[in-house]
Amino acid sequence: MTLYEKYGGFATIHTIVKEFYKDLLAEDDLKPYFARVSMDFLIQHQTDFLSQLLGGPIQYTGRTLREAHQVLRIPKAHFDLVAQLLQENLEDAGVETDDVQTIMEIVASTLPDIVYTD
């Protein structure tokens, strides 16, 4: 059984992602990244991305992580804050500790494509 199936599929992941973005937008340091973004589009896009990462049938078709994030010049401190908020949302949604760790390892592996370096 995939993590996607274990935690209820698309509907559950969509709910987690919506709550995650509420928390992101509550952070003054992160809010500017989303000023010119359609949140409905982004939430759908992120739900697809996370669904695929967790073994679901959804196929993410967006830009690569590097293409989408390097222009934003995201520092590591902001990456870490986003990761912390995601972890908290996963825990709040009842995702088991081992599964949270697995997901966070996947997130950590994306750092080179998201964090800006000269």
C-alpha cells in the first residue's frame, strides 16, 4: 500500500495542502512569495505533486522544481521554515511518525533545486 492510499488519497492530501498554505501565508517572511500567485492553482498543483510523491496515480506535469523556484531566490532559512510547517501539518493530519520522516526526507532531497545559490 502506498502512502497515498494509506492516508485516504487525493481528498486527504488536498486538505493537508490547503492547511499547509494557510500556515505559509500566515508567515510574514513567506507571504511575499505568493503575492502574484493564484492560490487555487498552486494548491491544486501542489496536491498533484505531493500525490505523485506519495505513490498516487496523479501525474505532476508542471515545471521542474529548479525552474519554478530559482527565480524566487529562496534562502535556506525559508526552505527550512516551509519544511517545518509541512511537517507540522502532516503531524496534525495524523500521519504516522515514520511516514512523516519518509516524506520529510523526500522534501530535504529537493533543497538543491529550491534554495538559491549564486
